[in-house]
Amino acid sequence: MQDQKPAVSRRSLFAGAATVGAVAAATSVLPTAVQNLSAKAAPELPKPERGGGYSLSEHVKRYYQTTRV
């Protein structure tokens, strides 16, 4: 009689269990992380009355600092 390997090896069983655990952990943390990101979104600035739309925000100031030589 020949030696037959089992259908599922121990190595693949443990790898599958680790993957399921990682996915479960990520799934439980993800909704909280998405809520925190949406809560930290920048507040909307009022629209200019005469058109345009440029405002010197912190983001723009940071960009200008990176372009200085």
C-alpha cells in the first residue's frame, strides 16, 4: 500500500487559520477607521461671493514651501 498524503496539510491549515484571523481583525477595525477619517475631514469653506475659489489654505501654504529652492 502506498503512502497517501492527507487532502489538507498541517501547513496549509495553519496558513488558512492565520489568514482568517487577519481578515477578521481587519474587518472589525475597518468601520471605526473609516468613521475617524470622515470625522477629520476638512471643514468646508464658504464660497466666494464674486466667483473664483482660490483660498490660501494650509494645504496651499505647504505646497508653496515645497516649491521653494
